[in-house]
Amino acid sequence: MEHAATKSSKPFSNISEIVSKFAKLCKLRSIGVGPPENANQQKNHPHHHNPKNNTSPLGEDSSDASEETKCDREKVHPQPIEVLSRSNVIVYGDREVLMLFDTVSALKLAYVQLQEAHIPYKPEKIVAADELVVAQLEALRKIKHAYKEKQFAKKAKFNSSGSSQLQVEIVFGERLLEDLKSQVKAKNSEILHLRQELQELELGNDGLVEKFRQVSLEKKNARVLSITTLEDAFNAASKSIHDFAKPIISLMKASGWDLDLAAKSIAGALVYSKRSHKKYAFEAYIARRMFYGIGLKSYSVDAVMRLDDPIDALTEYPNSEFAEFCRKKYLLVIHPMLEASFFGNLDHRTFVLSGKHPRTPFYQIFAKMAKWVWAFQGIAASIDPKAKMFTVSRGSLFSDVHMESVEEGMKGAAVTDEKYAIPVVGLMVMPGFKIGETLVRSRVYLSDPKSSLAKC
């Protein structure tokens, strides 16, 4: 009996709220106890036992054995089930209403069976009736839940029909939101990719900074060597021009040219301290032609300079900048009348115009001169791309800052002759160059400051 009571009380405790809600609706009637033939007496017998009674629905009083014997002879009859009126129920569908009535009726019957199981007391029937009551209460709970869901659906449908435009805007907004999310995702992916590239660039920049630092240090050290190399190249170019002027003067003498007239056509009526100094007029002419129209640009001279014989360099690199430089300068320096008077023909010129370079002693001396002039220009531009050439006009006052005399002692001699006299430039033999902070002084031939020619 204790087991039955415990099992039946647990479901009721869980659904006490549901029972209380349906109590008003169902109004379950109590069951009367009495003889089968006295139905009216059973109907008037209340369900709730009076405290004075000695029996209860869950058990019987052990002190009254005669009442137990009497109850064994009595039968329990349920009262007629009152049909619920539809006016007492919220109508939300014929099917649901029928289910509600059927479930309430079944609940009442189950409750009757539960009472019958107590008189006489039969634990097995009590358990079965108790489970049946719980099942019907659960069915009522499901009906209630279905009703609430349907009411919620109707309300939602009503709201949606009344705000269709809002719903459209919501759908549009959701689509727009999805598009924005996709764009954000794409942008985030792009940002991640760019961040990776930035990290790689930063690493690369760090490496370049270190490399630049090392190169700058090496370049600084190499600059000192380059300046020395530049000065050596300038001196070599000046000497090669001097060396090329010798065969020119010799060939002119042999060909019957008037050297005095030729020197005068170059330097004017310049008074030379020595007759042999007229050679500087021819050197000035050659240097003027060799450096004429040059554009200082950086290029590598290693391939040409590693070969001692410039003709070998012209043969190995026939289409090089050096080969083109030689062709242009030969045609500019050696006039056709000079070549014809020297050799009786224009074979050198013909070779050069055809893109070839003759292997003759005369052209070899010219090519050596051209190599040093070409190399000096390349080295100067490599040290400083903004390197500039400057010239000195005849009659300019001598300044040892950017000039040097081709004849040592001429400056001192001029000062000795005239204490306060300043030498002037009679002829510029080699132009000067400004490479960064380095100044390669021009080479000039100085004239007597007392001469009228110096004042021109």
C-alpha cells in the first residue's frame, strides 16, 4: 500500500497545477457508497470524507473490522458523466473541441476507476488507475500546448499580414546584411593577405637596409679608390692625347703642312715661350674634338680595360659603346684631307665607315687614346651621375684651384718677371671636371701677362 501511495502521489505533485486549472471546468463529482439498488443515496454521498468517518480513499481503519466486512458487500457506482457544454469552452476547432471533451470524459472515468480500486482496496488496480489518470492529464496538457501554439501562429499570421511591407524590408535587409558579411569576409581575407605581404616586405626591407649599409660602407671605401682611379684615367687620357699629337705633327711635316699656320688657325696669334710649345695647340685641338659633345653617363669599362690592346677590344666587342665611340671620334678628329695627305688614300676612313677597325700603327695609337678618354667618362659618371665638364676661356686669370699649367715653372717665371702680375690663360689644353666634391683641374698653357695677346 505504501508503494502504491508513493507512486500515485509523484505524478499528481508534478501536475497539480494542471489539475487545479481544470478543476473548475471538469467539476468532478464524488462517488457515493451504498447498496447497488439505492442509486439516489449514492448520488447524495459526498466524495470528500467527513473527518468523523473512519475510512479514507487510500486505506481503511484497522480498528473497525465490521465496517471492512460491510464495505466488501458494497459496490461503487460512478455518477453519470456530465457532458460539457461548448459554451463553456473556447472554441478553436471542431477536432480540438472533440478531443478536449473525450479527454475530460476519459479523465473522469479514470478517476472513478481509481476510487473503485480503493473499495475494496486493491493495490494493482490502484496503480493501473493512477497511471491512467496521469496519462489523461498528460493528454490535456498536450491539448493545451497545441492550443497555445495555434493561437501564437494565428497572431503571427495576423501580424505578418498587417506588416507585409516591413517583412519585405526585413528580407531585403537580411540579404543586404549577407552581402555585407560576404564583403567583410573578402576584405578580411584581403587584409590578411596584405598583412602577410607587409611582413614579407618589412623583412625584405630589413635585409635591404643591412645590405645598403654594407654597400654604402664598401662604396665609401671604393670611392677613395675610384677617385684615385679617376685621376689616373685623366692623366692617362691627357698623356695619350699628347702621344697621338706626335705622329700627327710628324705626318703633317712629312706631308708639307705649314705647322705655324696650322697652330695659328687653332690658337690664334698666341706668343709661345718656346717654339716647341706649339705642340700644345695640336693637343688642344685633339682634346677639344675628343671631349666634344660628350654626355657623361655611367657604364662598365672593365671588359674593355682588361685587354691591353684596344684593337682586340674592338674586335671582340664590335657593337659595343666603345666601338661606336671610336668610329665617331676618328671621323671627327681626322679630316679627310689630312688622311689623304698622310697615306695617299682614305682606306682608314673606309674601314671605319664600314664598321671595321684597321690594324695599323696609326689607328692603334688613336684607339689607345680613345680608350682612355672613353674610360675616363665612364668612371666619372659612375662616381657621380651629375658629374660635369668645365672649360677655361682664353684670357682668364690663372687659379690653381681649378687649373694647372702644362709647363711646370711657367707660373713662377711670370711672377718673377712682374712682381704683382697674375698669369693668364693663353690656351686650354685639357678641360676640367667636377665629380661630386672632387675637382679635376683643367690643363692650360699660360701666356705672358704683358703681351697684348693676353689681354684679348
